[in-house]
Amino acid sequence: MRKILLATTLCAGLAACNPDKKMVEAVVINTGDITNAGCGYLLVLPDSSFLKPVRLDAAYQHDNLPVLIEYTFSGLTDTCDYGPKVYEMISISKIKRDL
């Protein structure tokens, strides 16, 4: 009985310590030059919604790059001539490549 309780506690403790559990999958897409007809880099979530990062580090500026992100809504929106045309802007607090 003790071994089962210890194993259960250990498993629950490891799951709670997962630093990536708040991260969501996304795909970086390059919609083209923001000064022309594009929106720059957007993030596409699994539900096909789009988010526009306030800032996207150059290391992640690759079209069709799968990533994991943790973010907060900035309270701003942006408009451009791609897709739905109005995008929620986000601040990325954590990002990494999704392998």
C-alpha cells in the first residue's frame, strides 16, 4: 500500500512540476511584408485562429515553424489584409520549437 501511495504521489508531483503545461501549440506563418499587403508573422493555433505577436524573436521567424508558446493578450488589436483582417495582439512570455 505504501509503495502505491508513494508512486501516486511521485507521479502527481512530476505532473505538477511540468514547466510546459501552460504552453500551447502554434505554427508561425509569414504572411508577407507588413508594409505591402501582408501582416508579417502570425501564429496559427490548433483551432485555426490567428494571433499577432507584439514581438517575435528572429530565431522563430521561419514560415511553417511549429512552436509551443505561453502568452498573454496585450489588449491591442492589429488590422491588415490577410485572413480575418483583425488580430488579437499577444505578448509572448515563453516560446520554444515544438519537436
